[in-house]
Amino acid sequence: MEAYIKNQFTFVGVPSKLRKEVLKRHIRIQGIPRDEQFEIEIKALWKLKIRELNYCAQELMNQKKWFRQKDSIH
């Protein structure tokens, strides 16, 4: 899989279904980060360069409509 993504990210092999279940449980317990913390946490997930965590960041962004705007993240 890493070759598929040109070795830009580490691929740890967590199945999509399991990743989504874990993220859903995390959101249910912890909630979605507040607006002032949201961008910080998204960037932190993204900087880890682990593909499954990048997917989690994308899925979290989908929870916040305002964040999906073109200029929301730099």
C-alpha cells in the first residue's frame, strides 16, 4: 500500500471499518474538538504522516461544515 501512495505516508494496515468504528466511539466519548482547538488537532493528525490518521482528520473535517470552506485551513 505504501508504494501506492508513493511512500508519502506510513500505512499501518488498520481496516477502514475498524478505523471508522474507533473514530466514531472516540467522538461519542470525547466529542468533536471545539472550534478554537479544531484546526490544531486536525493539523496534528495530518503531520503524523500515518495514512489512517490522515483519513481520521478528513472524517473529522466533514463533521464541521465551516471548516470545509476553501480558506479554512492553511
